[in-house]
Amino acid sequence: MPTTRPWSSATLLAALVLAATPAFPQVFKWTDAQGRTHYGDKAPDDAKKQEIKVQASSYDGPPQIQDWAAILRRAPKGESLQPRSSGGLTMFSATWCAPCKLAKAHMAQKGIQYRDVDIEASEKNAAEFESFGGGGVPYFIAGDKSMRGFGPEALDRLIKGR
């Protein structure tokens, strides 16, 4: 008796290719009637908008805390890769990033002071993010440690360990 295969090889292959294709967020920039510039995943229908190419993705894996001494060693001559901060926590983020929003809510709830660097707000911010290796957001730097991704317990450990 022949068995019926619900998925042919071609269909299965197509499904695997689509699953492996990275999904990039769509980010728009627009100016409101008062002349203020806005960024977001949806622009008002009546606004003159410009689509922004996103160079980073949200990191949705488990948070990874690491010593970033290796990154410091590859800093361009004469430059310091220490985050510009008053000795606190620096967070690289993007307005469309869901884990970034969760991290900001967690830090607000706990009263944690931090410097937020929106990697898409300016070329200077994007260049600073790239100087730390780029990659996905959120990306945190505290002292000589860094963490990519967000988890409340991992962020608390990072902050306590600096």
C-alpha cells in the first residue's frame, strides 16, 4: 500500500529556504508638521517618508556576557573604545527593537541609570556601535564586560559585575 507524503521534497526545501531567510525590519523616517524628525516601523499615511536601511538586527538569542578586552585590543590607534559615559552602563538600541524596549522598561522599573545610544539616530551613533563590533541590538557595555541580548537576570548580573 503506497504511503501519502504530505510534503514533497521541493515543498520541504522551499519551506526550509524561507525559514532560513533573515527578516529585516522596515524602518521609516519622517518629519511632522512642527519640523520634528521621527523614526518608526510605521509612518503616518500623509507624511513624506523615507525608508531607512537597517544595518543591525534584534538579537533574540540568550544574553551573552563577555569580557571585551579583545575588542579593546583592536581599537584604532589613538582612539579609546571605552563607552562615553560617566562610568555607568551604555546600551546600544534601536526604536523598532522589541528586546530593547523590554530592557528599557526593566531598567526604568529598577531605577538603573544608563546611556542610550540609538544606532539609527545618527551616523556618529552607528559608527560608535560599529567600533564595538556591531551585530544585533540590544548591546550593553558595563566596565570591561559587554552583553548582547536581554534577559532581566543577565542584565542585573552584568551591572553587579562591573
